[in-house]
Amino acid sequence: MSYDIYFLKRDPGQSWEDAMEALEEQAAAPAVLTRPSCWDQVVSGVRYILGDVSVLENPPGWEIDHMRTGIQVSCFSREWSITVPCWSHEDSAVAITGHLRAIAGIVQTATGLEAYDPQVEIAVTTDEWTAQQAASAFDQVAESFDARGVRRG
């Protein structure tokens, strides 16, 4: 299971739900094969936050992967997202979700799209969204895995 952040173009007054539906409809459009103009800016910013990352450019997909945390920033045909496996819990989950907020700010600034967290249904770069709040979702997944005897990460 992964924790996901999506980047949406939201019109004035448009609900997050409607913006997510528009993103899903966009997925049916033909793939965009050109490199995102802000790609280097995003890669540089993510490296500043996470350090050593691997970068994959395979049009229509571009990815930045951080092995230690499992954080992946991707752009597939102009659709941006951040995903991270829910391996962590407690303090390490808070640290990882803190990175998510910082990275979301980098992508949001570079793309002009709004970072949205569908797990807690809040925009990531607002004061309403907190690393602790997001980390509670990691803890719930960890507890579920532990209860079933499933090994994580």
C-alpha cells in the first residue's frame, strides 16, 4: 500500500473531488512524450531535500526515486504525483511525511499545480495539513500489517 500525493489544476470554486475526476479523465488523453520544462528544477529540489536519488527519464514517464525512504516523485504524461510505501510508522513516518510536504512544495512551485492529499482530503501545502496527521495513516497501515503478521519493507 502506498501513500499518494497528486498535483491538480483546480479552477476557482472547483472541489477537490471534481479536480480529481478531471485528472482521471486526463489520463485517457494521448501520452505527452516531451520532457517537462520544469523537470530539472524538480530534480534539483528533491535532491536538496533527500540527497542521493536515482533519476529515470523514459517518456512519457519521468521518475525520481529515493531508495532509503521509498519516496518516488513522478511525472507521467504531465500528471505529477508523489508516492511512498507505508513501510514506516511512528517517528520515522513523521519524518517521511515531513519530506512529502517539502517535496510537494517544490513540485507545486515548479508546476503551478496544487498538491492534494486524498488520504486526509487536504491540500498538502496549507496549514491544515500536518506531517503528524499524514503519519497517522502510515501508523494505521502498520498496525493492520502487524495484526495480520505481514512483514513490512
